[in-house]
Amino acid sequence: MEPTELIAWRIEPALWGALLAMGWLAAYVALDMGRRIAGSTRPTGRLWLLGGALALGTGIWSNHFIGLIGEQPPLGIGYGGLRSLAAWCVAVGSAGFALTLAFGGRATLLRFGLAGAVLGIGAFAAEVLCFLDLSMAPALVWDPAWAADAVGAVAIGTAIACFIARRMNGKRGGITPGLVQAGAAVVLGASLAGAHRASALSAQLIDSAVSLNHLGAFTGNALSLLAAVGSVFLLGALLMLSVMESRLRAELQTAAGRIDDATHNDALTALPNRASFERRLELAAARADIENKSVALLFIGLDGFKPINDSFGRAVGDQLLGHAAQRLRGSVSRDDLVARVGGDEFAVLMAFDAEKTGVTALARRLMAVLHEPFELEGRHAQITASVGMVMYPLHGAHSTSLLHAEAAARSVKRSGGAACAFFEPHMVGGAREQLELLRDLRQAITHKQLELYYQPKIHAPSGQITGAEALMRWHHPTRGMVSPAIFIPVAERYGLINELGNWLIEDACRQVRLWRDAGLRMRVAINLSVQQLGQEDLVPRIRETLARYRIEPKQLTCEITESAAMDDTRATLAVIEQLVAAGVHLSIDDFGTGYSSLAYLRKLPAEELKIDRSFVLDLETSADARAVVDAVVQLAKALSLKVVAEGVETEQQQDILRKLGCDELQGYLFAKPMSANALLLWAMNDDGPRPIEFRDSLFQMTQPVAFH
């Protein structure tokens, strides 16, 4: 062999798999981080760019050392260290520049080509620095042809991989984004492995060459092992970071989607809610204006839902609403929109350019499917529907279409229900009056137009007054005294009942304190609505108000209707237990009108049952009414509960209730609801509607009590 003969680095076929694996892993991590750059904020994008540059640059750099494990000359080799470090910096820097070009701007072929050129030159430069760090003597002889092949392999592979990763990402023909990215990484990883081999072939050895660093600390095998292990750990860490970020982003997107669904969809039925329906109606109306066509809207109110909900409980009522929603959705065309716009109310926006005959036919079809019996926890329940229909623009502006359809449905319901009707102008009177009443009611709280009246409770055996129930009255500036039977349903319907309830708690406690300061120690009962029981701050508010006015908790009775107590047993029981823990007196109001579970009633920490006035009204003429009251009294006694009968209006009713064993009575026979001052005058001066004694305990000194 001639002294000047050139030899090539030996090829170890077994290492090709390691080179390809390292190249693919580095490319996959870099492409995964690169695609995040465009959609991130500038600081976050820079972090992803740094991670991608570290992954790709380290992969290029480590390929040199992995490949040379099997491509060494007969004599050992070693590295000086500084040039190898510089090679790593060059590889990382060129990778970062290439990723910026490929993913930091518009996805164009020119940018992909420039990115490939930069990475190709950088990868070859890193290989050259590593070879120079061997300090071969005689020096290596470079082959330009192989050098060009090395640069070209990386340039072409990078351009193709970036094109695939950016321009072909997304599902195409069933190919998922992950598979697209993996395929792009295969192209880039193979080009990196090929470029390393071309670089090694370009660095030709003289047959007598030796590495001047082969006796140093950085031997070829040691540095190769270190580079391989270190690179794998680094790439693994970066890949794990990328995967964790992907999962976090997916979870955030899922959470955002759920929030968006909650904003636009009804949680119980999964149908669009009222706000979403109104937006779709607005778009449909705009399209109708452009094309000179019409839009049809149906408002569906369920007849008989409330008795089912009150009798069987909220859980069963929710099941019925869910089944009703499914039936409605399955009875309209795919282009029609069904939404839940209220508690037991739905709306349908018909497909474009509907006619009156088609609207009426759909209304009757929906009424028919809703009339079919529902199977609810082994019980059969049957309801009907009242449907109001509106055509836009025939029946007015689109902004009033839903209100007009609702007014038509309510008009049908007032006429007996189970029918449908198109909107007519006279139907909107009641709805407009309710809205005006709601507006005035909001002002009533601010302008102090509300007042509490108090109706005494009578101890049945002795006839003495034991306490009073607080009843709300509204002094309207033009309507005069407005009954709660009128404005309470409006407040419940339009979400004002909690505000009224908060005012009631405050004013009742204030009055109890004023009475106490005047020498009257009166127990007062207040009514809590279903909506109030859902208030998170209800019990803390009652605690705070009692403490602020220095009132014994037992001087306050909270009356909860039987239907409310059975509405959602678990949630309601928790609230009731909190009320009892606060020390207040608890009463089950309107007993006998709902559907009580005796097992659940035993768990309720109530102290009294209040018989509904409907049973008291018929006591004199109905044996059934007397039997019901007698049964309630016996049940209450068995559960150690006190019994209060309301609506007592005649002496005969009073006598019957006393004989049956009722503990307390309340009604017009004894006194109508009166102002707080009137009740105080009656207590102090016996200046009342009839001569009834107040129990001595009402005038005793208040005992000290610890407030929480």
C-alpha cells in the first residue's frame, strides 16, 4: 500500500438502525415543537423554538459520534473537546434558524428551501468541526462531491419534511396529524443519517493517519457513548415536555369547549339555550330579509309539568324534560332548531321559508308526540302542550318574535291548553303587563315600597298568640297595595325572588329587634322559596343577620313548602341541616299538597308541619278533608312534630281542628295580616281585632345567646 493512499472510514451496518432512530427521534421532537411556534405568543414561541433547536441540533451532533463507533481507522481516535463543543453550538444554531424560517412565518416553498439550505450547511459544518477535533495527522483530505451530497441531502430532506408537517397537516383521507408528523420525521431523520454518511465519506484518511488525541480523556468510544446516552435523555425529556403540553392544551380546549357548551347549551337536555336560539333567530331573520322569505317560530309550553314535578320530585321532573327534549328533536327535520328556553318551555325554529300550513302541521305533530305517556321510574306520566306560533315578518320584528310566540302559547294555556294558535296582537297584553310589573318590582326594593305584614299564630288549646308569620306587601305608587300572589310568581319567573328573599330576611330580623326593644319577644316565621334554597350564601346570610340584630335563632322560623323540601332531597337536606345547625326553627309548609316520602320525612330535622289551607277550607263539609287532617296530625305526633293549621276562618273549623289535636291555628278568624306597629299596639294595649291574649313568654327578657 502506497504511503499516500486514501482510505474511507469503515461502515458498520448494525449502526445504521441507531443512526436512523436517533435522526427520527430528533426530527420528530423538533417538528412537534416547530409546529407550535406559529400558534403561540412570542415568549412561548421562543421557548418552543429553543426546544426544537436543542432537539434537532443535538440529534445532528450526536449522529457523528454514534456513526464513528463503527467507522474508526485501525488506530484509536480521540477528541480535543473544544471543536466538538463548537460543533454542537453550530448544529443547534443552524437548527434554530432553520425552524424559524420553516415555522415562524408563512408556509411557502421558498422559506422551506431556505430552511433546508441553512440546516444542510450547518449540519455539514458541525460534522467538519467534529472531524477536525480528531487532530488527524496527516490531515484529512476532503472530497467536495461527497460534501455537496451531505449538504444537499439535509437541504432536500428538511424542505420536504417541513412541507409535509405544515402544508399537509390535519386529517386527510383518514390520516391523523400524528401520522403526518411521524412521516415527515422519517424523511428528515433519514436525510440526517444519510448526510452523516456522506460527510464521513468526504473526510478521507491517509493510510498512515493517526489521531493526536487518541490518548486523551475524550476517546472516540467514550464520547460516542456519552453523546448517544445524553442525546437520548435530552430528546426524551423534550418529547415528554411536548406530550405533556399537548395533553394540557387538549384538556384546556376540552374545558373551554365545556364552558362554551354551558354558555350556548342547556345542561339538562343538551339543547341550545335561549341566548343561542335568539342568535340563530337573528341570523335566520337577516337571511329572510335578503331573500324576501319568511321564518317560522314555535313556542312550546308543557301543560301539567308542575304537578308531576311537585308530586314525584325534581329528579323525575328532570327525566321528563330530557325525554320531552328527545321527542321534540326526533320529530323535526335535521334543518330545524330545537332549544330549551325556560324551565318547562321549548322553542322550534323551522327550516327556511315555511308556510302557515306546514307550521300548523308541525305544531300538531309535536303536540301528539308529547301527549304520549312517559315512563318515569316505573310510573306512567302524561302531559299535553300549549303551542304558540309566529311568522316573521308577518307578526312583527324578529326581536319580538320569541316574546310573541310565548304570549300565544300562554294564551292557549289560559284557555285550557293542549292546542296551538298563531300570535294575535291582543295576546301580548298580559306579557307586557308582566314586564312592566317586573320593572316596577325592581324599583320597589330600591325605593322602599315593600313592607312586611304579620299574621298571628294562635295556640289551639289556650287561644293565646304564640308568634306571627311575615307576609310581604307592595305599596305600588299607582296600583296601590299589590298582593304577593301577583308579584311573587313574576319574581320567581324572572329571577328576582332571591333579591326579595334577602330583603325579607333583613327586614324581618330588623323588626324582631325593634319589637324586642319595645318589650315584645315575638317569634316570626318567614317563607323560603325553592330558588333561595339553592343560594350558596343563604345560611351564612341568616346567621350574620341574626347576629347583627342580636336575635336568638329560635325566634326565627323558616317555612319551606313540602314540594320544595322534596324537590332535590340530597341538596335540600344539606341546606335544612345547615339551617337547623344555625339554631333556627324549621317548618314544612303546605303539607298535604306534595308527594312526601315518609322515610325522607323522618330524616328532616323539622319541628312542625303546616297543613295547607285547602284542607281546612272543606273541614265542615268534607269527611275526606277531616280524614286527611286527622291522618296528618297522627303522623306528626308519631314523628314528634307540632301541627299548625292555616286558613282558619270559622268557629266550626276551629273547633274541629282543636278536637283533632292541632297545636296552632292561623287565619282570618283570629286576625288578618297587619302592620308591625298594629301588632305591637295589639300586644301592648289590647287594641286589636278581637280580644286574644298574648302568651306571657312573649314578654319575658331575652336570654343571652352566643352568636356564630
